Amino acid sequence: MPLFGELFLSEILNKPVLDPRGEELGKLKDVSIVKGEPLPKVDSLIIEKKKNLYKIPWSSMNIFNKRIMAATLYSDALSPYTYSEDDLLAARDILDKQIVDANGVKVVRANDIKLEGYDSNAILVAVDVGMRGILRRLGIERGGEDFLRLFRAQLPYNLISWNYIQPLQPKLSTITLTVPRQMVSELHPADLAELISQVSHNEGTQFVENLDVETAAEAISELEPDARIAMIRDMKSDKAANIIGEMSPDLAADLLGGLPADKAKDILEHIKQEDAEDIQELLSHEEDTAGGLMTNEFIAYPAKMTIREIMTRFKEDAPEIETVYYIYALDEDGKLCGVVSLRELLLSELDVRLSEIMETKLKTIGPEADEMQVAGIISKYNLVALPVVDNEGFLMGIVTIDDIVDRILPAQARRKRRGV
């Protein structure tokens, strides 16, 4: 049935629905929504009369606009209705709910819903998240317009197309939202973390659990430490293990170190053995030491290798490493003996050996050094990564500048730095 002009849900709620004789069947309490193409559509109207609820199929509607709603049914043909959690109801389940505007990268509240006619159906086309929606529901939208007109101002429309929203509540996933979910996954991890921070813990957890594992790991990595620990703590261990498995070992170790021992143990048992061993190695160090800050993901090759050989190996190894700033050189005993920047590596002749171009006067630090010592060396020598070696000179890991900055800067400064 076509709609005439603009129609918002608030304009028809509690309005009478008439039978073919013009007698009142009941007042509209809600509309049931189902999957539709190209957008969700109204499946039926829920009306109330004498405290009883009835359901009118959309196919039985004859007129549907903000002035008149009329059905082809008489009262004796109405079907009783009982509220069900399995149904998606526009007023109950969407109005006043928080939704993610994937286009504007923010969490907003659904103040009203816009409906339009399409191919004999009433479809949901947009959500009103602005002041108009609030005033419309209060019945004073026109008054608001007149008031602002006195100041030569206009009451703006703030509508978000249904194509660009992602409801947070799981039961709303009954509506096809493939495009919005894809858009959410393509947001920068810092933007996702900002969205998660704007909603309740439960909503944030549900939101993250609907993301793919890699995107979820990136988003959680950008949260403040306490927030990421709380989120992982409340997840099932197998789900948490999949997400942590996508993180760098140092971040995973920090996260697990903040969990209750039994929860951390359970998660580690669900992580691949090789990854779990890397994480456990880092967990053996105090949090505020070089060993606690370092990652044991780095690239190191024998000093006798040629640049040609290194280039071949590098293409195989680099995809598994989160960040690569330097190539470290190892002597015949496997001890650290030099370092080469990626720039120097790329500018060198292919037949030159690593030992011929490496810097041997490199700065290192032991695993027990505190974080301020690490920060001091990185700052003094303008490094982007500092090797951590044991007493015998074997390379244990590296502390990157990101790791140390995240530890010594306050939370507000970290957020500003990430936004640059």
C-alpha cells in the first residue's frame, strides 16, 4: 500500500486503525519488521483495544498514511497477539536504542523512524537521530520550527539512511545489514575503539563479538588497558583465544597478565602452542621492565647472508611480524652482532653481505632494565626499536617506540598521538 508523503513512526503511534466501515479496530501500538529488499519492511501492525493486543497483516491494510490508517478486516477477523522476543518491533526494539552510525563513526540514539512506500510495501528508510525526532515525538515539531524562525534559524533534519547504521542489540541482526557490517570492519581500529568506548560494557562486548576476529583484535588493542582486560575477561575462553591469537605477543602478554590467573590459564590452553609459548615467555618478566615491554617478534638473519638471500627470506617472514624497523644480524654463535635499517638494506647491492653494511656500535639493554631506562636510550639515540639481550648477548626481543610511548604518556595524550 503506498504511503502519502513523509511518514515517521511517531506520527502514527497511538492513532486509530479503522475497519472498512470507518469504525475503530484499535490504536496502533507498534509495527512488526521483517527482512526485505532493498530494506526492512513492515510485516504487520500491532493494535490495542480494551487492553487486548491484535495483529493486522500488512496485506490487509487498505490505507496507510499519517492521517488515516484503514484495514480491509472487521474486528471479528482480528488475530490476538502476544509480545514475543522473537519479533522485531520498531517502537520497542529500535526507538531510543543506541546505534552505530558507520558513516559518521559515532554512536547515536534512534529518536524516530522514517517509513516510505516501495513496491506496495512500507519500508524503513532512515532513522532520525536529531532534535526534530525528539520534538516530533513530543508533538511540538511545528512549534520548534516557528520558535527558531524568530531567530532566523532552521530546525535541521538529521536522518541516517538505514544503509549506514548497525544496531547494537543482537536480535536486530535478523535484518540484513551486510553492507553496514562491512563498513564497520573497514573503520580504523582507533575509530572502532572510540565507538566501543561510547556504549555500555555489555553492548561493547556484543559489538566486538560480531566483528571478524582480526578486526576485533585490532579494535581491542586500541582500547585503554582496563577496558580491554574487562572485555576479554567476560568473553568465552575460545573466542578470547582466537582474538588474542591475532595480537602481537607483547600486547597479548600484557592483556593476559591483567586477567585472573584461572581465566588466563584457560585462554592460554586454547591458543596455538607456539603462540602460547611466546606469550608465556614474556609473562615471565615484570610488566615495567624491558622484558615486560618487549615483543619477541623480530627479524634477525646470519651476518654472512647476502642481501639477495635476505630479500627472499624477508618476503616470507615479514607478513608474520607486526612491525619491522630493522634487520638484526647474528654471528656464527647466534648472538646479536649488528643491525641494518630497512632503508640501508634496500639501497645496498644484492651481492653484498649483511656483515658489510651492518652497524656494529648498536645500543642494547637487558631484560631487567626499568621502563624509564628504556625510554631514555630510545630518546637519546633517536631509535624506533631497542634490542633486548640476555647476559650472553643473545637477542631476546625488541622494545619499539610505540610500546614505550604507550607506557609513559597519559591516556589522553596517547589518544591525541594516535589521531595525528
